[in-house]
Amino acid sequence: MDCIRRRLRLLPLTLLLLSAVVYAGTPGSFRGKIGEGPRAATEKNWIYVQARNGMVRRVEISHAHVEYEEDVPAAKRSRNPQDAVKVGAEVRITAEQGSDGEWKATIVEILSEPDDAPAATPPTKTVQN
């Protein structure tokens, strides 16, 4: 009889924990380079992350903690890590996928900043007279 009472007392706690798991989003971690999205100018809190295999994910980052990976040298870091979240940066995202399919980041880890060096200009032809 005591065993049954003990199980009945644990039932509400068990149901609460199970319901929390059901309502939580699907967690995930992925990495890639930040790319230009089709509506990048109007989507301030969203980034597009392209993986090596070409797959692109749209990620909401407004509530994410942004940090540098420990291997990024201090000399290459911006004072404010959020400033490094720009096109060309390589990032690792920890996020949850909601029931609507959208990814909501909890952590954005900057693996490398985009090259700030100007792009090389192609050589110009010289004409000999």
C-alpha cells in the first residue's frame, strides 16, 4: 500500500517533467559562415548561416549570448562580440528549433571574423605600343 501511495505522489512530478520536455524546442548545434539573406536589410535580429554542405539556416539571435571561441586571438577580437556577427564570419550556433521550424539561438560562438583585408583587384592589361 505504501508503494502505491509513493508512486501516486511522484505522478504529478513525473507528468510535469514530461510536459516540459514535450513543449521545449528541438535543441541543435551547427556551424557555418554568415551569409547574405534575401531580406537581410529588414531582418535585424536574424542571420543566415551556410554550412559547408551548402545548407542554409535562418537563425533568430536577439536573445542569444554572443562570445568568441577561446582559440580566437585577443588581437583579432572586437571589443563587443556582437559587432563581429556579420557576413563572412564563421560561427557555431547553439539553438532550439520551434514548432514553426524557426531556429532561435541561445549561443552564438564566433570562430573567426571575416577577412577585413580589401579584396584583391584583378590585374589590368597593359597595352604595348
